[in-house]
Amino acid sequence: MKWIIGLAAVLALAVAVLMISRLPSEDAIRLAGYAATAAFAALVGFVLRWRANRAQQRSKRTG
């Protein structure tokens, strides 16, 4: 199941890159900046949830 999600993400990224490459340069830079900001926010959210889950699992084991 995880590999299907990964494959879909890679496919979506390829489509986004293709669409961005066809835009005029200023619009492409702006859109790429928005996409990079969104990707960074998603990564930070994922890391925070992962760490909270790890802390909760450790708490269950000790408590």
C-alpha cells in the first residue's frame, strides 16, 4: 500500500514539473516557490506527527 502512495506522489510530481516547465519563467518561479513551501510544511507536519507518535509509544511502554 505504501509503495502505491509513493508511486502516485512521484507521478503527481512529474506532472507538476511538466506543467511548471510550460509556464512563463516568472510564473513558473512563483508556482515552484509555492510548491516548495507547501512541501516543506507537509514535511514538517509529518516529522512532528512521527515524533509525537514515537513519544506516545515510549510512554505506553514505560507507564
